[in-house]
Amino acid sequence: MKFMFNTLTTIVFFSGIFQTIQAWQTSFQLTGKTLVLGNVSYFVSPTPVSQLNIGGDANVSSALTTTASDFGGEIIPLTVILTSNISFGQSQFEATVNSFKASDDVFSESFLA
């Protein structure tokens, strides 16, 4: 009788492992990340919305490679300010930042650090 009890226990044990293995085979999909900047959480989609073309500038390429390494090959924080002005100096920069502060509910001065 003891032998049959041990056999039954073994079968239940293996059955439990089999069911666990089936759960491990469930597929999953990365749906993004949450990052914190300036004590505010931001969702980052796993799909890029744009691509930065740095051309053939070796200095820029080297700087970006170093920065990517510093961030472990993950997301590199970058703020892009578009302008149609031929020149873009300190006063235009300050005006743009003030405009963002007034009209953009997501913009944070932490983006400028």
C-alpha cells in the first residue's frame, strides 16, 4: 500500500510540473516602459515614433555612442526643439521654453537638464 501511495504522489508531482511548464510557454509582448523624470512618470511606447539621422558627423556619432553606453543601450533622453528660424539664440530658446510651459501639459523643465 505504501508503494502505491508514493507512486500516486509522484504522478501528482509530475502533473504539477507539467502544468507549470505549460504556463511558462505562454507568450507575452512588451507593451512599453514607465520612466520617471523630475518626479513625474511617463509612459514610453516600445515602438519608436521617429529616428534621429546624424549623418556622417564622427563627433556626434561618438558622443551618441558614449551616451548610449552610459544608458546601457536603453532609451537615451533627448529633447528636440524644432524651429523654422534661420538663427536660434538664447532669446528664441527662452521664448520657446516659455511657450511650452504655457501650452504643453506634458512639458517639464526636467526635459532641459
